[in-house]
Amino acid sequence: MVIVLQVIILLVVIGILGMTLALNVKSEGLGAAITGASDTYRGAVGVEEQKRRLLSYLCYAFVALSFIFAVLTTHFL
């Protein structure tokens, strides 16, 4: 069970890295690429907005899976 969870966490991390590198942030700098922040007040159009949304879901999944992994390894191993 723990090994399966570790593999899932690894896949989520690879997805986070891939989506971060796939974001189109030509003029916003590296800080915007990492945090997802933007200097403009309107959202990105189309595909870029979907990439940002997927990136946020992947980050939420990483936090939740890491918490579950910590609880499992602390209390059951």
C-alpha cells in the first residue's frame, strides 16, 4: 500500500513539474511560473487557464497524498 502511494506521489510530482514548465509565462518571470501569479488582472485565455487549473489540482492532490502518506507511515508502520 505504501509503495503504491509513493508511486502515485511521484507521478503527481512529475505532473506538477511538467505543467509548471508548460505554462506560457514569457513576460511574467520565473516567480509567476512557480506561484501561478500574473501581473494582469484578467485570467489567461483558453488553454493557459486550463493548464493553471490542472496545476492547482495537482498541487492539492500532492498535499493530500503527502498527508495520507505521513499518517500511514507514522501510525501503521
